[in-house]
Amino acid sequence: MSSQELHRVEVLARVKNRNLKLKDAAALLRLSHRQVKRLWKRYRRGGAKALQHGNAGRPSNRAKPVKFRRAVLARVRKKYSGGIGERFGPTLAAEHLAKDDGLQIDAETLRRWMLADGLWSRERKRKPHFERRQARAHFGGALVQIGFC
């Protein structure tokens, strides 16, 4: 349940205990009186579960099929994975999958899949750190300023 849905359950539980009126519940929830009456009716019939969104727990309608996901990850594992310096990133892998293998997938979707499957991490090749050396001592190194007034 989302935090908003939990808040609605708390407020409607107070209405059920007669600690709060529907009009005051509407003000707390920032909804109209009519909408709170509809929510109250659903709450009386089904309890807290009835206030939960109907699609909660279901897979997204936009989700790619599991079979397609497995095929893409298998291809990435076979052709485009390797050590940190050798492997393809998700953007380049998505381009090669589309061009070479005919598998159209968005780079961000591939990034999430690769992170979840452990095929890619956000580690980058870092340049070696160079420490500055001490300046060599030389004659006249200190500048003396003399002011004339």
C-alpha cells in the first residue's frame, strides 16, 4: 500500500470510530465530500484492502515478455560482457543488439535488466591519481615587499 492509501485508511478508521465526521475527513484528505463518501462506502464494504489501487501487485502492461528478457540477457552475456574495462555498457549494447541481432530494446530498460542480473555495474575506469611533487628550493624564493609611504 502506498503512503497516501495508508493515510486514507487511518482517516477512515477515525470516521469508523466516530472520532471524525466525513466532512472533516474530506478536509484532512483534501478531497470533496462526495469523493470521501465514495471512499467511505468502499471502506465499509471491503476494509483497508478496498482502498488499495486495483492494479497493485500486477505486472505492468508495458512490461516486456519474460522470454524476450531472457533472450536479450543471454545475448548480452554471450557477446557483450566481460571485465570492467572490456564489457559493453547498456547504451552501446542496446545499439549493437538492434543493429546486429535485430532485438529492439531501450537503453534504460537494458540498463535496469543488466544491473539486476549482475552483468553491469556503475564502476568506471578511473585515471591514475598523480600527487604533486614538492617544489625545488631555489635562491630568492621568498618575495619581500617593501612599502614606501
